[in-house]
Amino acid sequence: MSIADIKKSTDAKMAQSITALNGHLSKIRTGRANPALLENVMVDYYGNPTPIKQVANVALLDARTISVQPWEKGMGAKIEKAIRDSDLGLNPAAMGDLIRVPMPPMTEERRKELTKVVRGEGENAKVAVRNLRRDANEAVKKLVKDKLASEDDQKRAEADIQKTTDKFIAEVDKAVAAKEQDIMAV
């Protein structure tokens, strides 16, 4: 493996960390309804925990209401119970076959709690990026130790890896700040 390969794989892995962070942040609720909120809710489907999107159609009715349309008649009560038992703080209401999930307005205290969660997710992403930097630097040092690269190459590679790390940490900060702004907007 060459220094260029190490840099390329580190860059790709850091980009994956950003993608994962964005995925986590999209599941944190703001004041608006978002069908992605229910993605992690598991429903008891004939004894197997199954994601809600595999047993029902999840869509938006309006800006503050998610609709859940079960595909089977008997699943309505189980889906309603699963949503209520999740830690999302939602209270679904059945209307015939359709389950309406209204988004309650968030209190100031809840908004502040969610910003702490967002910061925690951001910190986890930064730790992942820093761990990738460490792994890349160790791989470069191993190349130098095995006499496959010079010490000058090592210094240049470490500087490039640090620049890449700084770039991705700035992206993490930007994503976290945008999500905090979104949560705190009334």
C-alpha cells in the first residue's frame, strides 16, 4: 500500500463518517414532522421485531403530522403501541386504518436537551475522524519503518492527512451548527 492509497482510503472513510453523522442528525427531531423519525421504530410482526417501513406506508400529512398506513388490517394496534413505546415522545392516534402521529410543539427545555444530543453526535463523529487520522499516520510510519517511503514523504503525508482531518472536522462543526439552528428555531 502506498502513501497515496492511504490518503485516498482515509479520505473515503472520513467522508463515510460525515455521511453517518448526517444520518444520525436526520433522525433527531426538530419541530417539523419527518418520516425518517420513525425509521428506527420496531414493530412486533408475527413475533419478529420489524422496522415500521416494512409493515406500513409512512408519509407526511402536513408539516406537523406523520401518517402511518398499515398494509395489514391487524397491524394498526401493534404499530400504534410501538410508536408510543419508542423514546420519541410521540402520541399516535388511530383513525380507522390510518394512524396519525402529530408532532407536539417542543418546549425550550426539550430543545436544549436535543442540542446536547446533537453536540454528542458531532463529538462522536470528530472522534471517528481523529481515529482515522491516527490509523493513517500509523500506516505511513509503518511504510517508513519498512523502508518503502522516506521520512520526508512521511512528513508531507502527515501534513496532508492533517489538512484532510481539519476539513472533515470543519464539516462536522458545520452540520452540528446547522442542526442546532434548526432545533432552536421556533
